[in-house]
Amino acid sequence: MDTTLQDPLVGQVLDGRYRVDARVAVGGMATVYRAVDTRLDRVLALKVMHPTLAADASFVERFIREAKSVARLAHPNVVQVFDQGTDGSYVYLAMEYVAGCTLRDVLRERGALQPRAAFDILEPVLAALGAAHRAGFVHRDMKPENVLIGDDGRVKVADFGLVRAVDTVTNTTGAVLGTVSYLAPEQIENGTADTRVDVYACGVVLYEMLTGAKPHQGESPAQVLYQHLNEDVPPPSAAVPGLPVDLDELVASATARNPELRPHNAVALLGQVLEARGALTAEQLDAVPPGAIASEHHNAEDRTSVIPRLLPVNPVNEDEAVLNRTSRLESPAPEPPRRSARPRRGLLALVLAVLVVFGVGAGVWYINSGQFTKVPPVLAKTEAQARTRLRKAGLEVRQVKHAYSDTVLRGTVISTDPAAGTRIRSNDSVTLTLSDGPETVAVPDLKGLPLNEARNRLKRNGLVAGMVTDAFSEDVPKGQVIGTDPVAGTQRHGGSAIALSVSRGAPVDVPDVTGASIDEATAQLQGAGLRVKIADTQVTSEFDAGKVARQSPGAGLQAGTGDTVTLTISKGREMVEVPDVTGDSVDDAKKTLQAAGFQVEEDRGLLGLFGDTVKSQSVKGGRKAPKGSTITITIR
């Protein structure tokens, strides 16, 4: 059954502009629809706040802040926001529509992903979050539902509905906004949310991509929150044997319960991800997870919701304190089974023990292979750090090159030649390529170009067309670009979105042609520089058949020269059966006739001045008359 048929918004037009075609998804704060912008004739996504929340001024303020925040993030991996507005009780955002699926859909269908696929999704996500963090904003609700994967393979981060300036700490008494499975411990404990909560959530998402399951699971949200606070995220290799230790360390770093031990923002985590990728072989990156099963979808834990915050108590007994805090979320809340602490140094101790036990074997390895070494991973390291690491491996830097990069910080390593992990002779040399940061390009002068040509020009210059708005212009012909934002000549990072203003032509006051014949209306509109279109259907109206009943745009509004005015033709007044009110009292007769859609006049004459009974009516009962016409009742 198509549930969108039951949605009252489907088929409606919001704000006289956005036609709602289908419901796409329902979240904790809003419902997302596929819609069409009837002005610009393009498909977009409408995010409409739930009416119960729209009545709350603080939620509306948060919702509007999403539009303003995301509009500042000109990044190819961030879902673009075009417009924000209200229509009656509806508060909405108009956003870029990404045809495809979410990461949650992929995990539900495929389960655990190969490490290469997980990296291919995580890296653009971190690039988008990195742009937000550098701009001073935190997403606060990262989860697979908010990672969109387009049919063309592009990855975009959506729903910055909980963003807030980094320097602002949420201290809303007793509550925190978020999704249970991805909340960082400090969000649960005291509501604090800085860039590191996004890092934590990305670590949980990475674990889920590598294993096909969430690291913390329970029969209730309270149990999951308890685990976030008291248990480390387990190594992915515990669930999927054979995963490299580099992935365990990456997840452990991102999901450290102490935020001071995590990468300080998404850019820093991206550097670690690139380094980890460089340290893995092609076989490790493409290894298929054994026995991977599709991820279970716990809807209640995956929705953004208002969660009671764990308020601090006197920790005389730590176990008791935790249970007391948890009981405020859900009572009773059984204490989850304890997990033994994961030995972080166990692997190193094991390697040292093996070397000691097999010391002779190690000597044989050195004799046979000591003249060779492997290029160490130095991605995202500074030049000095890279030189030090290479020198420790017995290698020198042959040459330093430079290249632009949208994801690697300026002054840090993009790549090495030979690549990391390559086996080369000791004392050999390596070429480093350092990032010069994002490539900047000048916004071209697009004034006077048709819209499609302007979009192609931006693409050739390494930019993309952003929001398109129309405006009247006396000197720029209809359909051609008036200007850009930012203006021509401004330097922007490659891939940035450039807003375009397109001419609607010179402004024209639309004349009122309702009630006129088709020929009269057409002549008047064409004389004003407008085009005419006749609607396919006719309507009943107060005007005679064949006359103009409605026009769009309406009289008094402005249109651009050459715009089209649609005329709807009248098929005459609606004919309605006249009720028989003879013999009724005057008041009852009036009510009956008015309810049927007629006007009523009284004819009392001299004999009916003091009467109260209807003796006759101008149109006999049972016959039909135009709706809205006047029926005269004679009173005697």
C-alpha cells in the first residue's frame, strides 16, 4: 500500500510554488517529500517540520537556522539548501534532491562492506564535515540515514538540522537532541557538542560499515546509552576476523570515550583515514567480509529525537550512580552485561614475544631481506614529519612536488612515489607530493549567457551552478544571466557552487481580463507583451459561458515580458435544483434557499406586511437555476 496517498500534503502546492509529489522519508523532526519547483521547473526535496513541532518557537528557530547554516557551506559533498519559508502551519526547507539511496539502505541490503567501499563513502563524508567544522559548525546527528549516495556515485551529507556554532555549548536542562546509536558520551553526560561528537559518530558509522552491525545494541535505548558511557567500541576485527589492525586502531581513535583522545575534527580524522588506506594492500582493501549479513534496522534507535540528558549525581558508588542516571531514561533499566576491557597493548606485546621466541628466525629474515624495506605511510603528514618517518625507514626524500587537493590540508602529504607499502631497497629515495590546499578559480563573467550555457561555462571552469533565482531586468533579455553571487572575478575553491540570477525580462503589469471573451483577453494580454495559453478544462463561474473565469498570474501582479498567462474559460454558472419552500415560514424558507446556494428576496406587498408564510416562489421547487442567483419568495 502506498502510504503517501494518505499524506495530506501530497498533491498540494506549498507557498504557491512547490508542488508536493511524493513522500520520501519521515524523521524525528520533519518529513521529506519529493517536489517540483513550478517556477524553475526542477525537482527538489522539501523538508517539512512536523506540525506539532512547528508550534514550538524554539524548534522553528532551530529549523530556520539549518537553512542559514547549510547555505553557508558551499561544498560538493553537502546537500544544498535553496530556500526556506512557511505556508500556514507548515515550515519547510527546499533542498537539492539526490536521486539514489542512503547508506542505511546499502547496509540493510548488503551488510558489511569491503574496506575500500567503506573508505570511498567515509572520505567524502569527512570532507563535507571538515568544511562545516572549518566554518564553525557541528552536524550533531551523523548516521547512515544522513549519508546520501546518488545514482551517479556521489556521496553527500544531509540534514544539518542540529547544527550549532562550535563555540556554543548546549545546556538545555535535562534533554539532548540526537540519535541514540551515534551519541558521543559527552553528549549523553552533559549535552556538550563540539566537532569531536561528529568524529565519534563517524567512528560508529565506520564500525557499522565494516561489520554490518552497530557496536552497541540493547533491548532499550537506555541500555545503548549505558554502553556508550561505560564500554569502548569493540574492534571491528572481533566481529569480522581478518580485518587489519589499522582499521581497529582507526575505529578506536575515532570512538575514544574521552573526547581529548579523539581527532579534534573531521579534517584530522580524514588524515588518519587516508593514512590507514595507504597502509593497506589492495588485497586487504578488497577483502570480502566472511559471512556478511545485512544490518538489522532498529527504527526507534535510528531516529533523531529528544533524549533526556543524564544529569550528574553524587558518584559515591559508580555502578549505582550509572544505574540511577539510566533509570531516568527508562525504568527499570537492567544493567547490561559487562565486557572485559580490550587490551590495547596486547598486539604489541604478542609481537615482541614472538620476536624473542623466534630470535634466530628474525636474524635469518634480516640477512635475506634486510637490504630491502617498505615505504612507510606518510599521508597527511607535514613535510618534516614525513622526512623523519622516511629517514627512520632508511630512506631519503628525492624530490618534493606540489598539487592541489580539496581534502588534504595545505602543506601535508598527498602521496608518495613509490606508494606506501611498496618494497624498495634501503637507502633509496622517495618523491613527496604536498598539498597546496584547494585549487582556487575565478568566477567567470556570465552576464548575457543563456542559463544552460552559463552552467556549462561554470563546469568548464571547475565550478558548479548553485541556486538559480529569477529577477526582472530592463536590459537583459528573458532567460539570460543577469549576474552571479559571488560576482565575476571572485576567487573560489574548485567545486564551489555559484548562485545565478536569470532575467525574467522587463516587468509587465498583468491586466484584468476576467469576464472578457477569449479574443478580447488575448488581444489585451498580447498588447502588454505577454503570451496566452488556454487551460484544458473549463469551470463553472459567475461569468457567462465562453468568458474568462480565471487567469494566472492574477490581475495586478507583475510578469516578465514574454511570460505566459493561462486563461481558464467559464462554462457558465452551476445549475442547482431549487428547493420547494411554499408553505414554510419566512425564516425557514430563507435558510433552506441560502443553504442551497441562492440569494433570497422577499415580496410582501400590502397583504403580506404582517404575514409569515411563503405563498409562492419565483422559480418553482424542483426546477434548476444558476447557483448564486436570486429567488424571490412571496409572503401573504
